[in-house]
Amino acid sequence: MTGRLKINNNEQFNLSGILPVLAFFSIIFISCLSSAVKAEEFFALGTAFFELKKYSDAEIWFLKAKNHPSTKVASEYNLGRIAYETGRYRDAENYFERVLHIDKENIIALKAAAYTCIRLEELDRAEKYYKRILDLVPESYDEGYNYALVLSALGKAKEAENVLVKYNNTENPKALLIIARAQKQQGKPEAADAYNASLLKDDDPAVRVEYAAYLAETGLSTKALEEYKKALESSKLSEEKKSEINKAIEELK
């Protein structure tokens, strides 16, 4: 009866052909399990080296870990981070794009890709990434601000202003400065109010000089002189910048 199994209905089945098959699949299962465990170990080593900023060592382990499905996406993302940190921005973008090819709604990878495109000075591509981000997380204050920065750099003043207003960034002095610049580009007189509002929240002498120059351009010489003189009171300005301000003051007198 060796190798045979008797069941209740007295039928008998020969297991001699089944056992080798079961053994084969058991080996495959154990092999896959072992592979997954190794991938997790590789990923853990990569993470440890990354945290120590030993990027070349971290890269070695993430390259191993990315070969297993369980750690592929996270490894590709971290390889992108390493490439970014080491100034290999094109490689970084390629890694982030691989992540997005697998997971199109990965917000972290979208943000990283957008930052990388800014580094590459590919603002059109950064704009597209931010559009995708804000479609997924329309309430994002920070990404609305970053999107407006990109739009402003692209010369899309009206769009930048609209984005900042939409995302309620009007309490942030830096956002107010972008609004002021956007309104200035559009020839809006409200730019003066936005500059002033920004300075009330953060008395940055460089911004005050910019504000004074804007006032001078619009013919408000008295107010421009006043703002230039306030800027000169700051200890944050270099002697070279102070010299430029004094020259501007003389031209207005």
C-alpha cells in the first residue's frame, strides 16, 4: 500500500506522481519567501546607509532590493533621492518617473519629480507635475505655493496670483511677495499694497529695496525715498547694496 491512499468510498489514489510535484512547488515557495526576506534585508541596509549619508553604500543595497517586487517601488524612490542628493538630477528624475509608471498617484514621487525638474531648470515639466499633484490633493497649501513660484518664474503672472489666492497663501509674507511681483507684471496698482503687506509680516530689507524701486518706477518718488531710507537702517545689507541704494536716492532727488 506504499504510496497509495485509501478513502471512504474505497477508491484509491496513487500519490507517487503527485509528491514530486508538491515537493517542486514547495521548493519554489521557499525560494520566493527567501528572496523576499533577502530583499527586505537589502532594503533595510540601504535605508541605514542612507540615513548615515553614505550614499554610495546605500545605492548598492537599494539596487539589489529593487529587483524584488515587494521592495521595488520604495527602492526606486530612494535611488532617486540618492541621485538628487549627489547632484545627478537627470538620473533622479528617471527614477521618480519609474515609480510613477507603477503608481501614477504617488504624491511623494510627484513632489520629488517636480523639485528635480526645478533643479534641471525644466519649469514647464515642473508645472505639469504640480498640476497633477494639486489634482490629487487640491487642499495642499505648500504645493499651491510651489506651483505659484513655478508659474511666476515662467512669466505666468496672472495664473500665479490666482493660485496663491485660491490656496489662501495671503498670510505668508513670501506668498505676498509673489503676489506683489505678479501684480506688478500685470501693471496692477494693488502691487504696492501687497509689497507693504509682505513687509508688515517680515521686514526684509531686500524686499523693501524692491518695493522702493517699484514705487520709483510708478512715479511715487517721495514714498520711494522713504522706503530706501528705511532699508538703509538695516544691518543686514552689504556695503555694496547700501552703495546702490544711496545712488538710487541721489537719482530721485
